[in-house]
Amino acid sequence: MAKIGKTDLDAFRLGLGGIPFMNLSFHQAREVISAAAAGGINLADTAEGYGDSEEKLAFALKPKRDQFIIATKSPTTDGKVMRKAIDQSLFRFGTDYIDIYQIQTLISLPDVLAPGGALEALQDAKRAGKIRYIGVTGHRASVLVEAIRTGNFDTVQAPINIVDRESEQELLPLAKQLGLGILGMKPICGGTLDNPALGLKFCLNSVADVIFCGMKSVAEVEENLAIVNSFRPLTALEEDELLAEASQLGKQFCRRCEYCLPCPEGLAIPKILWLANYKHRYPEREIWTEDEYRYLDKLATDCQECGECEEKCPYDLPIRQMLKEAHDELSPTPKQVAKRRLGKVIRRIRG
Ligand code: SF4
Ligand code: SF4
């Protein structure tokens, strides 16, 4: 346990990322959260926009609310909307205080700071005891640097991983110097790295006070706890392996930050891009990924090419082109289907 920056919050180095809870049942989420708590994890980060993740955390943490640090967030820049978001989070958590409430995926600092903006609402909530600390999260290091220079934030949350190295230049040293709590996210690049253990180790080697990792099973919790508890810095060989993977990934892959949403046509852009990437990396799961894709409400072919998503993507991804490629990757040709059927028949004959 160590203090998060200058706050009086004592946290374990590894924290629970809230996104995976959206895809778990209440019972499964409780199993994961209980295993995490039993292993010493005492901080979870979620968001009003992560489906019913807040409710699932609340359900699992009910008996131990006071032993757990809860961080959540809203992307609004408007004060009125932020006040409502805080009250709704308090209601969903069934608590009268939230430890860290953050402005999520900050893009426009002037809007947040303006009279009647989100910061005013957060400061009022802090004075009223509804929240204990004010944080800011984002994917653009330069915007976060501007934000923390204002002195209005207690914590800052940014991606820390082998691919996204921008925060190492100015953001992390400045946050450290100013005594902000540093919360690292996306240690395995949104689930993209082939060797998640090395990705987590890389992040553990940083100045982050806490590293949030999405964990969707008890096994994943145990694996990550083992890495944290026996932590040693990456060896030269491991670092080379990670760097090789990073250069293979390049910059053009989806980190699943969800900045691009909502798509006016209702496309689940990160999910589609993730499925294509997953199939590419795990060809043995091709049927599962293709089925997951086929049954989505909207397919990549429903994209109307309006370009809104590309304007919002902090990684400047050519999303329209990537969606087309994802569709090709996830839609087997009649020839491939026939080949698979033939393979099945041959395997059956061979017994
Ligand atoms: S370009 Fe396509 S995917 Fe992107 S927001 Fe427009 S319709 Fe949605
Ligand atoms: S496409 Fe860009 S904005 Fe959308 S989730 Fe991926 S990285 Fe984030």
C-alpha cells in the first residue's frame, strides 16, 4: 500500500478497471471483485458510461464499501450535467461519497474551466462531501499537462504502455513534481498485446501510483496479482520482446478508449476493430469471432462514412478504412466456408 500522490488514500499498486464488468453477470463480477479484494486490491475505476459497471461494483462491494477506494468519471464539460452525473453515480453505488470523481477523456479544457462548467460542479461536490478528490483522465498527454498545470486536480489518469509513450515526456514527471496521484491505464494497450504479463510489468516500472487493469475472471486477477507481488523490472530480453511487438503493432490499432462513440449509425466501432484484431491474432478462434461479428446490431458495412469518429479519435486512426478491412477479416468468403465444411466432413470420416 502507498499513498496516491498527495491524497490521503492508501492504495494497492494494481487497481480494477471497470470496463470488463459490463460483459459479466452480477454474480461473475462479484467473484472477480471478491478475488481482487482478497488479494489486496482496494481501488476500482469505472465510469457512468460503462454500462452497469457501477451497479455491479456496488453490488460486490456493499459489505466492504469503506475498505475500497471508488473512482468513477463522466466525460461532460457542462456543470449542470456533471452535478447530475455525480448524484446518479452516488445513487448507483448506494453510497454518500465517491473517493475520486474524474473528468473523463478530457478534450476541451476551456469548456471544463468556464463558469458553469464541469470543474465548478466538481468543486461544489467536493465541498459538500459528495466526492473526496477531483481527477482528470485522457489520452492526449498535452491536454492533460495543461489541465494539471491549473492546480485544480488531485489525480491524473493516462495510458502507460509500451506503445503510447507520449506521457513519459512531460506529463508523468510534471504530475510527480506537482504531487498528483498518477493512475495508469491500458497497460496492455486495450488487450492488444500478445504477452499481457510483460505489458503489466512495463507499466509497473513507471511512476504510476496505481495501474488499472481490466480483469474479467478470477484467473486473470490471480495472474496479475502474482506479477505485482513478485515484481522485478523487465529483463533486457523481455524489453526487446515488448519493443518488437510494439513496432509490429505500429501506431495504427484501436486502444478501445471509446472516444469515437457514439457513432450516429450505432456502430460499436471499438468492438468491431477489436474482433478483427482478435481473429487476426487467434485464428483458431475464427468461428467465434465471426459469429460475434455477424450478430452485432450494426456491421461495418452500415457505416455511412460521415467521418465523425475520425475527428474524435485521439490516435488519428483511419477508422473508415479500418472498418472496411475489419469487415473483410470477419466475413468469411463462400470459398472459406466451403473449405471449413469439407474439413469438418473429413475429420468426421477419419473419426
Ligand atoms: S464514419 Fe462510419 S463509423 Fe464513423 S461515425 Fe460515421 S457512420 Fe459511424
Ligand atoms: S477507434 Fe480510436 S477513438 Fe475509437 S476506440 Fe479505437 S482508439 Fe479509441
